[in-house]
Amino acid sequence: MSQVSMTVNGKVRKATVDPRVLLVYFLRDQLRLTGTHIGCDTSQCGACTVMIDGRSAKSCTIFAVQADGSEITTIEGLATNGQLHPLQQGFWEEHGLQCGFCTPGMIMAAVTLLKDNPSPSEREIREGITGNFCRCTGYQHIVNAIQHAATKR
Amino acid sequence: MIPAAFEYSRAASLDDALAKLRATNGAGKFIAGGHSLVPLMKLRLSEPKVLIDIARIPGLSGIRKQGDRIEIGAGTVHHEVATSALLRQACPIVSEAAAGIGDPQVRNRGTLGGSLAHADPAADYPAVMLALDADISLKAPNGVRTVKASDFFRGLFTVDLAADEIIVSVQFNPVKSAAYAKLYQRASHFAIVGVAAALGVSDGVIRSARIGLTGASSHATRLAEVEQALTGKPASKQTIEAAARVAGAKLEPVNSDIHASEEYRRAMIPVFTERALTRALERAS
Ligand SMILES: Cc1cc2nc3c(=O)[nH]c(=O)nc-3n(C[C@H](O)[C@H](O)[C@H](O)COP(=O)(O)OP(=O)(O)OC[C@H]3O[C@@H](n4cnc5c(N)ncnc54)[C@H](O)[C@@H]3O)c2cc1C
Ligand code: FES
Ligand code: FES
């Protein structure tokens, strides 16, 4: 077993983990932050995307021990004082989801995208979410949602 | 998917990494970005007893100018290579290849050293390192050695890296007139066929040419027949078309898998060779 300490959504969390536990299971099962989803468990779909030290990452492809000492942001950490993050607002306004399964990962990928490129073109948005699959929307409303967030910030 | 149990430790320096690896008596493995290793461990195709995390070794990542040459640390993540102002200006082929690896999340974690050590037959960097004639620096407990990229890639997932060695960095002379073109697998973005071309052009003549091919066979290789067909010829569309036509003709065997048949790959090698050469030549002017 290993000791880990990481800042998750602004709070320091210390825990004992089996090194083979993936970050996504640590977040969901040990910290009960179930907003981060597991879609494929094979590094493809992006449903498990969180931010590690300010950049998007697939938490099903990282052991929790690798994130020891890091700052993690999950979908639960985006809203401030009950105020939706501009991307959450964008997904709400533009109907950027149907079943919602891909949404937390999609939003965390988009946070990194807008951080790197605050006013992306439609093409750049589509490239920025190539690591995230959505089986419902056909992506158009997701693109609109991200555009909404980019212009409203 | 739950990997087999292992112990985890973090290396504080290169020497510490090598010492920790040696202490495992062959049962340990380095982990950098984990974006090749973790998927393998989930499938239990790899079951190391000890993982030594090298991702936070100070100085292992970074892109530096060294006189006329550029050095990229083995721990540098693909995102940093893709967005490096130095590379984009002096040697855009490297950033171009890095920007096409996987997706943003993969590029935020995966490293150059991990890609070279893993040597996936469809990985992008090996072709680029061949085209740049890069030197790969390896460190062992008893010293450092340098291997040419052309000697490093030996076979399927097989490279000239001893069990007690770590990749430290790669160095190369930047080439502006170089480009990478790939036909990629739609889901993963791995290369079905990827061609890296680096040209030396002066007074309208191609003085030198190095072409690296990935995705088509067990490991990345140079396309000598294309290089010969270019060298000493006028830097023109006609030269490129004629040279690309012979690309891969002598290659044996060519991969055939669920992503593409041998026939399709053979047809695409000239197409992507021509695209890479055309863009390389554009960058020469
Ligand atoms: C969804 C997905 C899509 C991908 N698409 C592409 C793509 O389009 N093109 C492409 O080229 N790659 C692709 N990859 C692979 C990706 O680039 C990996 O990051 C890379 O191949 C391995 O780098 P890593 O740092 O993650 O290595 P790790 O997984 O940490 O390690 C891989 C192997 O290298 C060894 N190793 C790591 N660093 C060193 C070192 N410095 N010295 C010695 N040994 C070392 C490890 O022990 C291990 O055996 C993809 C991966 C995923 C998950
Ligand atoms: S669950 Fe991590 S990428 Fe699909
Ligand atoms: S909304 Fe259902 S998968 Fe995207």
C-alpha cells in the first residue's frame, strides 16, 4: 500500500491506496466523487477526463499514486459558490448533452482547450475534443456549447 | 480492468532511477506518461512487480538549444513538443508529428522517451527521429552512450536499450525543410502509414534526403530507394513524384491487420511519401 496526498478541488486529501488503483477509481470509490465517469476503461473515450496540474488527462490511464502531490480538478470542482462555470452554463444554454454520460469529461477537456486557446475556431474546438466520444449528440451542440462559453467569458 | 499488483516508487534523479531499477533484479519497469504501459498492464500483457516513476525527475524534460543542435529530454510530454516555439521555428517536423499524436489528453501525459522505448510499430516519433538522423542518449550505471536512431529501432517493440539503461534525451541538427504526413487510424490516431521526410536543398538542387517510414512494418525504417531517387536531382515536383512512386516497393513484409490490408498500405506509402516531400520542399523556400 502507498500513502498519497493530493489536492482535489481545492481540498487536501490524504489516503492509503493500493498502487494498482487507477485515479478514476480512487476519485469515484474512495473520495465518492462520482461525477467523473468510466466509459471504455481503455483510454479511448475521455469520459474519465479530469485536470491534473492544470491540464486534461484520462484518469483511467493513470494510477492514483502517479498523481501523488498533484492538484486535481474534477467536474465537481468547477462551479464556484453555486455559480456554474461558463462551460457548464454553455452546455445548459446550448443543450450540449442528451444522456449526459460524456458531459463531465467533455467539459474538463474543454476547460483545457479554452485555457490554451480562449477563442477557438469551430475546427479548433472539434480538434480539442478529439479525445472525447459522445454517442448521443452528434457533437454539434457540444461545439455550440463550447463556443457559447468562449464568447460569454 | 485491474492490473496485477505492484510496488510503486518515485525516482528523484537519473542515478536514483537506475539504482532502483537494478534493485528489482529485472522485475521492475520505468513508468513515464504511462500511456503505453498502463493499457498493457490493464490487459495483463505486462506485469511488472515494481514501477519506478521517472516522470518527475528534474531536468529529464525540456527542449534546449545546444550550439547548432537541439536536445529534447526523454521526459518531455508530446504537448510541450507540439507547442515549442523553438521547434516550430527551427524544426517544425517534430512539432507537427507531436501535434498529431492521439488526442489532447494523451499529449498531456505521453513522453518522447516512452514512445521511443516502447517502439510501437505505428508510433510517430520513430519515423521523425530517423529522418532527422537523431542521436539517442542512454544512461546506464556505468556510463552514457549514444545510439543513432537508425540503429536503435530493431524490430517489433524492440530497440537497442539494455535492461539497465534509461533514455535520457535525443539530439539532432534542426532541419527546416522537413515534414511528416500520416494516414491515421480514426480512433487512436496511430499511423497506418506515416512518412517523415527531411531534405537538404541548395541552389535548387536536393543535396540530401532522409525518409523515415512508420506504421507499415514491424518497426520504423528508412526508405533508401526514395532517398537515392532524390539526391542530386532538381528540387521539383517532377523529382518528388518520380521518387515517391518507388516508395516502399522493396519493403518486406508489410503489415496487414484490422486497420488496413497489406495492399492498402502498399498503395498509401507513395501517396504519403509524396505529401511529406511536397511539404518539406515548400518549407525549403
Ligand atoms: C488513446 C491513445 C492514442 C495514442 N495515439 C498515438 C499516436 O497517434 N501516435 C503515437 O505515436 N503514439 C500514440 N499513443 C502512444 C503514446 O504516444 C504514448 O504516450 C507513448 O507511446 C509512450 O509514452 P509514455 O511516456 O506514456 O510511456 P510509458 O507508457 O510510461 O512507458 C512505455 C514504455 O517505455 C519505457 N520507458 C518510458 N520512459 C523511458 C525512458 N526514459 N527510458 C527507458 N524506458 C522508458 C517504460 O518502461 C515502458 O516499457 C497513444 C496512446 C493512447 C493511450
Ligand atoms: S474511461 Fe478513460 S478514456 Fe474511456
Ligand atoms: S450526451 Fe450521451 S454520450 Fe454524450
